[in-house]
Amino acid sequence: MKLFYKPFGLIAGLIAARLGRSIFQSLWARIDRADPPEPTGPEGSMPKVVSAAALEAATMAGASAAVNRVAATAFHYLFGVWPGEKESDEDEDRS
């Protein structure tokens, strides 16, 4: 069934990238009116460049996790099989 999940995962990745980019742009617009500085560009101080990169990474990771979770849940709802790894018996005993 993991093979059938591949198209879901690819589409989810594209959606997550667009969503993460738009969230980052809206958050950065609240912080600074200018576009986020490029790491190799002459404009922008070190703290501004690092904070922009950290904020972008956090929003992209969060959006990716949210969209992938929704895609996995939708796949499970449609096909009745969870697309990820199954928990081992040891993990179930710990809960």
C-alpha cells in the first residue's frame, strides 16, 4: 500500500511547499517591510539573515508536517490502511 501512497505524498509535498512559503512571507511581512535578506547578499545584518532563515525553516517544517499528516489521514480514511510505519509491539507496551 505504500506504493499507492506515493502520489498522495508527492501532491502533499507540493502543497506543503506553497503553504509554507506563503506562511513565511506573511510572517516576515509583519517583522520587516523589506524582503527577507539573502545569506550571500550585501544587505541585511547577521542577526536578520539568521533569523529569516530560522523562521523560514520552522514554517516550512511545520507546514510540511501538517500537510503530510492530513494526507496520511485522508489516505487512511479512503483506503483503510495507514501509509506510515506500523508501531512495534515494544512501542505499544510502553503506552
